[in-house]
Amino acid sequence: MSNAQHILEQANSLFNKLIEWRRTFHQHPELSFQELGTSKFVAETLQMIDGMKVETGIGVETSVVGTLTSGDGPMFAIRADIDALPIQEENIHHYKSKNEGVMHACGHDAHTAILLGVAHVLADAFKKGELKGSVKFVFQPAEESTDEHGLSGSPYMVQAGVYDKVDAAIALHMCPWLPVGDVQMSDKYSMANVDVFEGKIYGTGGHGAYPELGTDPIWMLGPVMQALHGIVARKISALDAAVVSIGQIHAGTASNIIPTEVLIEGTIRSYTPEIRNLLASELKKAFSIVEHLGGRYSLNVERGEPALYNSALVNQWITEAMLEIYPEIQITKRPFGLGGEDFGYVTQKIPGSMFFLGCAQKDGVQRDLHTPIFDIDETCLPIGTAILANTAVRFLKGEVNLPINYNLEVQTHGA
């Protein structure tokens, strides 16, 4: 029996366990930086695996990192995010969330269960002495939200050294727009730089009956909004991915009082560093219009997570690994969109890639990410387990194309 066939059999044999783990996490979702129960369960499950070294609290209190090693050799990392969202679940299945107002609406329960499955599959190979090197199983908190410093879980774990000696890293994400048996992959930039901005327009304010006696920031808001919404349409090439969206506008206290200021908050999304910088520059120009109308402005752009840059080489490894096990698998090649993904901090540091794993249920209902009815077809769980495990095995066995200078891809992609 080949290694790939053995991995497939092991992954399939874990099917019931994968469902059990996933539903346990689904019933007990926890918000970013609060994943105490989830991390405890993960750590205790890993500790039962022979040969597994388990570390907790690296970079973030609720992080868990498991390591299997045979000593010297290459080091590979596989990452799963473990946090949930502040959404009230509307599904009616028996394993629905027991935590009011919190839900695994992005599939992190499945990601976590799959990585536990991968750990069990690879532990068997290490125990038999079939692998040379190390695999890190990175269970990362706080992918969905940031703390008071504007940081999610990934940069803290990167800064704490979790990936310092890692040669390459991979991850997967649930994909509710594709059926089970399909995957979506993308080389290079695949998810967005996520930046937020807060702008204020200042006037003198005044009495609503005598607007000529002062300056009105709400009146100034009109041309500013027109300029903001014109940035992507007229300042950015149609060939470049970019978004400027306004999420909040606040002004005024009464119908007869012209306010002294207007607050505008929004997000800007992009793929490349050049467009990221251009959007920030054009944002400033849009707000500066008020200076010609008798007003003033302030603008703060907070840079969030970097764009997810998928290594074409690592994608090649994943593709070869999945086709070895599932030769009929359908692969869609296109970027994942302008959503954010803090795995981008990892692929900014080392070669890595994330792929999207089809998980749509067969009833035709669209269960999108971040919605109260999100759910998955659980038959995707062993598929994800087998693909991740086989990619790691092929890497440690030297069955992948690994140029000596492959780190140059990370150094030069511009993230």
C-alpha cells in the first residue's frame, strides 16, 4: 500500500471522530482572545498522542502548538484558527451553539477538527520512523478580531517565534460556495490588505435657522462622499483589486443645530502594497476637499492584516498531494476575494499557502460565511485531513520540488 493510500484510509477511519470534535467545538464557540475552553480541549487531545510535544500560551494566552519530530530535518507547519464570531445561530440541528450570541459561522470548528485529525495521522508515520524532520500543528486564536492594539492572533504568534525555524506553512478554509470534492486555489495575492479609516470633517456649526453665519460639515460631507466613492472608479486601474467602503457616518444632536463635526468610518481593501499606499493617499485627497469649503479635517488610517500571498510553489505541492489521493478532485483557480485573512502574516514571513475546501450541503441552500445559517457538509472533513497530511508527508520525504533559493519568493513579493 502506498503512503497516499494509507493516509487516505487513516483519514477516512477518523470520520466519526472528526465529526465528534467538530460538533463539540460548534456547540461551545468562543470569541477572539477568549478561547479558553477550546484551547484546553485541543491541548488535552494533543497530549494523548504518543510523541506529541504540546505548548500553550505562545504569543497569545489561548494558543496551542503541537510538535511531532524525529530530530534533524525540515520543519513544516499547518495552521488552524479556533475562534468564533458574535453571531446568533439560527440553525436548528442538535449541536447548535450553546453560547448565546456566539457562533462558529466561518468554519473554524471544522478547521480545528481537521488539524486534530492530521496530528493523529502524522503521529502514526512518526511512530513508525517513516518521517525525518518536524511538523508543527498551530492552533491559532483570534483570527476574526483584533485587540486594543489592532492586532489579531497571527502576528502575536509570529512575533513569539512560532514560525522561526519553519520552512513552509499551509492552511485550509471552508468554502460554502463549492461542493464537497472541489477546492479553490490561487497563486500570489489571494485575499486583501485590510485597513480601516476614521475621518472627521470640522466646521463651526451653528443655528439651523442661520446657516450663513457658520460653516456646515454636513454640507461638506456631500463632495467628500462623492470623492471617496470615486477613488476606485476613477483613480484605480480596473485591473487592480481595490475597495473603499463607508460603514458609519455620525453627526448632529438635534434637528435645529448644525453640528461642528461629522465622523466617517470605513474600510479600504487591496492586494498589492502599491495599491494599498495609493488608496491611503487618495483618501487624504478626498477629505482635503473640505479645506476649500471653509472646513478642516482629520484622518487616521489604521493598517490591519496584510494581503494573503500564496506561494505558487507551495500550491504546487498541495495540488500534487491532493491529486495523488483524489485524482478526480475539481480545482478552481481564482483569488478568494477581498476579505481578510491573518494567515497573511505567516506567508509574509515564510513560503506558505491557503486553499479553500468545498463544503456546501446538497440541499441548494446558500449558507455563506459569517451568516446565522452557515453550516457544512461534514463529509469534507476527512478530505481536508488527508490533503493536509499528505502534503506534509511529501514535504518531509523530499518528494516536492524545493529550489535552494525558494525563500526569495517571500522576500520579493512585496508584502
